[in-house]
Amino acid sequence: MTRNSRPNIVLLMADDLGVGDVCCYGNNTVSTPNIDRLASEGVRLTQHLAAASVCTPSRTAFLTGRYPVRSGMASPFNLNRVLTWLGGSGGLPTNETTFAKLLQHRGYRTGLIGKWHQGLSCASRNDHCYHPLNHGFDYFYGLPFGLLSDCQASRTPELHRWLRIKLWMSTAVLGLVPVLLLVPKYARWFPVPWKVLLALGLLAFLFFLAWYSSYGFTRRWNCILMRNHDIVQQPLREERVTSLLLKEALAFIDRYKRGPFLLFVSFLHVHTPLITKEKFVGHSKYGLYGDNVEEMDWMVGRILEALDRERLSNHTLVYFTSDNGGRLEVQEGGAQLGGSNGVYKGGKGMGGWEGGIRVPGIFRWPTVLEAGKVIDEPTSLMDIYPTLSYVGGGILPQDRVIDGRNLMPLLEGRVSHSDHEFLFHYCGVYLHTARWHQKDCATVWKVHYVTPKFSPDGADACYGSGICSCSGDVTYHDPPLLFDISRDPSEARPLSPDNEALFGSVVKKIEAAIKEHRRTLTPVPQQFSVFNTIWKPWLQPCCGTFPFCGCDKEDDILSTAW
């Protein structure tokens, strides 16, 4: 390796991008020349895996190099699989050390532009204990939560949609009770005291107030834009956010171009509501979703141009990925608003099915990494942590288990085999699936102990509920489903003792590894407990006087980044 000093690092993470959504992974309906350029000038990983199939736990694992269950960032519930309120009290624990904090200690200037979704405050509105600046980032500009359909007033609400429908129905029923009791009162069938009617009416009103104070204002409570600790827009002006984020990313590169710097650009693309600039609408062959992918690719191109312009490209490690697979259940008027997971079964939220956890993984570092190289070995988003520690001269924490592995020997071709023998795939706190990459050959075995039930029958996703369950409405397999991923990546042909002589020994080997893995888990506070995940008015970030929150401190003149 011909490295004289620590490189700059640019991390690019899409939100819900399917592995089949970019050309260099086989898509032919969208145009992604800039992401493809990264692949042709760098190393492309074909078996790159998220540690969870939904965003909050997946990003936790990415930031810490550890399975999210180790830090309590995995949910035991089907309703709250990710952090759901900025006014909640759960988040990435302060005793977790992110790669940003490691590199900050090594003299890197660190910045996060875009989505965070790892919590904000613990006990009071402004303590910001989970804030990016408390986790190793020198600068933050973006959404402390993320983008939801709720952020656009004209869209169908996304957050707990079915629960909200039930709450509206329950409110209507409670409100009807005192009205219906007026009938026997005025018909003189039996006496109904006014106190009873007023009490029932008050009960209905208080029930409505209890839930509508949070769900009725989701856009104002969750969709905010921050610069460091300050709220600059509440609610977010979604039509401007993309240009503002790009402007900030380019400004960060210009500000710290003398390096070394770490820039994490956490895109809002391609999560619904697919906010896309007019110049890209109708641009692709795959509708609004494809347009949104192409806009993100253009943003990647602008960032790469900035590196080229400042002559930083040869001294910058660039990495591109997605936090999890594409979501299949997102539809509007019969049109698909989610991505493509290629040949892989399942998608976002579906436990261990490959479509929810297999993501793009591209590294470019000219003069160090061979251009155009393709690696088929199992790798993980958790590997970024020890890899960045290695290239940045950091020291890995010795007081905790780090599940990721340094990828540089594999990327540089010094070794040909991944350090991961076993990888475990959780759905919330539940272990659904495990993968065994045999040391002495290229075979990758995968067992499923639990799989989600698709709905309606015969479907390829959970359209009935909007997202698949981790427990309860699932199928348990005993013996487990077994696949040879190296020969059957689409998980179409489950093996059995009848057609696979090694079935028993493979299952036994994986079960022994699971037992060993579970011995390394220690009890930690659960960040997704009922108390942590409910909305709390006293924790709600607010620009102005609560509950009359609202401001727009950004300049009215749009950025010249466009």
C-alpha cells in the first residue's frame, strides 16, 4: 500500500436503496453514471450486508461496528422497529463509540450531512445526549429524524398508519356514546343524568387529545432541519431540503480540504415521499422512484466533482452503500414507489431474506485499490468501523465486542477470503437467520429459523400490514430452512436431508456458532422500550415557544449548488 498519510474519507449512504437499483448491479431502467464510475474506478462488493433490514438498527451497526442488539438499539415490538419520535427518549447510547469519535481523536474534522435517526434527547428538550455532535461529529446539518411521507402535507401518512386509523375509529365510537344516550333520555325510556353525558363526552375528548397531540402534528414534530444544535426549519420545507444538503456537503469539503476530514453524507433519497427536483421528474424509465435515484446519482456526481476540482480524489477513500434493501410495500394508486432488490427475495423489514439486507457496497481509493475489482465474499456494513479505524490510524475499543472486520486486506487483494465465518441476521431482537461462509471453500450456507408471513397469500411482501412482523405473525421453521447462497442467491430452492447430504452437519455447525454468539451478549438498557418510544412533550425539539413551534432561519435565496 502506497499511503504516506491518512486519507480523507467520504461516506455516501442512501436510504432504502435496493441493490438492484443501480446499473453496476444490473439495473437497466435507471441511469446511475456517477455511482457506476465509483465502481469502475474502485472495488465493488456483491455480498455486502446490512446488520438489520430497517434503518435505525442498521445505521447503529454501521456507526459502531456492532450488532445493534449489543447497544439496545433493536426492538422487541413490531410497531416500533425504528425510532419513531424526535420527542422520544431512546437513542444511540452515549457509551457507544462511533467511527466519527475514533477519527475525531486522530485529528480528523468530522461532518454529518443528512439523516441521523439515532435519537436526540434523554431527559430534557435541549440535553441532546444522542445528538451527532455528542457522537464524534464536529458538524451536523440535516434531519435528526429522517424523511417520512408525513413530511409532505399532501401525502398519505406513513407513521403508524393503521394504528391511526384505529384511533380515529375508537374516537368516533367514544364520541357517539353520549350522543346515542340522548335518545333514551329525550324519549323518556330511562333517565340519563347530564353528569354522565358530560363525563362520557369529556372522556372522548381527552382520548382524542391524548393521541392527536402527537400524531396530528407529525410533520411539525418529526420533520425538522438542524444545524448543529440549532433548529433552522420547523417544519421542514421539503422542496428545498435536497439543494440545502448538497450545498452543505460541498461547503464542508471546501472548508476542510487541507484535511484530513471525514464527511458522512446520509442521503434522504430514496425514502418516500420521493421529493425530486422538477428537472429530474420524468427523467427515468422507472417513474418517480427512478427519477429520485437519478437525482441522488447526480448529487454523488457533484460531490465527486468537488473532490476532483480540489485535487483530492487520489487521497480520498470514497464509500457508497444503502442502509437496507428497497421497500416493496410502498405503493400509490397501484404504482410501485419502492425499489428493486434484483434477484434477491424480500425487502426492507423482512428479517433475514436477502432482499432486505443485501446492499450496494463500493470503495474507491485511487493508487491504493485496484480499479474495476469485484469481490464476492460476505462483508458487512459493520466492517466500515474497523476499516476506517485502520486507515485513519485509530485504536479500536478493547472493552467491547466489535463484530465488524477490517476490509483493507480483502480490498487490496492481500487476502482472498473474508474474515467473516458466521454472520447473524436479526429482526428486532429476534435472531431469524444465520450465514456460514466455510473457511476452506467458497460455499455460503444460510439457515432461516423464522420467516415473515407475506400477505395476501402468494404475495412477495406484507402488503396487508405495510411492513412484515418480526414476531407473532411469522413462520417458525424446525428444522430450519437451508439454502446454499453461493449457488442459489435468490433463495428459491430450500435444501433438505433428502437432497443435501450435509444438511444435518451444516445446521449443527451453525447452531453451535449461534450458541457461542449468544454467550457474548450482555444485558443493556433497551432503547426501544415502551417508555422510550412514546412521544413526550417535554422532549419535543421546538423552535419558538412550545407547543407553537415553527421557524425558517434559512436564507430565502436558493443555493447556487443547483
